[in-house]
Amino acid sequence: MRAWYCEWQRLQAEGHALAHNAGRGSAYTSKRRPVRLMYMEHFKTEAEAVKQERQLKRWNAEKKRSLISGDIQTLKRLSKRYWA
């Protein structure tokens, strides 16, 4: 089973994935080990990070795969706000 898990954090992301794989962290990831870091963005403020997390959590798997792979054309095609 593949699950897409999004979260913002203050810690270094690589260390956070290791903690999840060691069984520390959320109950969600502890049941879905091993976890892998697939995508990461840096933000200047916590508010910006939380806003992006909320947006990504509403996306379907295909849209998340496009973001992870860097497929901008597919990401635009899947976007509801893209009309060009």
C-alpha cells in the first residue's frame, strides 16, 4: 500500500523520516513503515509552510506524483485554476 503523508516541521526533514522509521512520531506513519522522504520545500515562515501543507493534503495522488517528479506540465493540467 502506498500512502501520501504531508507535514510541516521545524526539524531537518531527513532526520524526521529516520525518526518515523524508528517508530517515533505519528501513529499514522508508525503503521506504514518504512517511510521515505519524497519531496521537500523550504519556507521562510511557519504560516507559509502550514498553508502549503493544507493545500497538498487536498491534492489527489496523481497531482502529488507530478509535483514529486517535477512534471510541471501534468501538474498544470491537473490544476483546477489553470486555464491556459
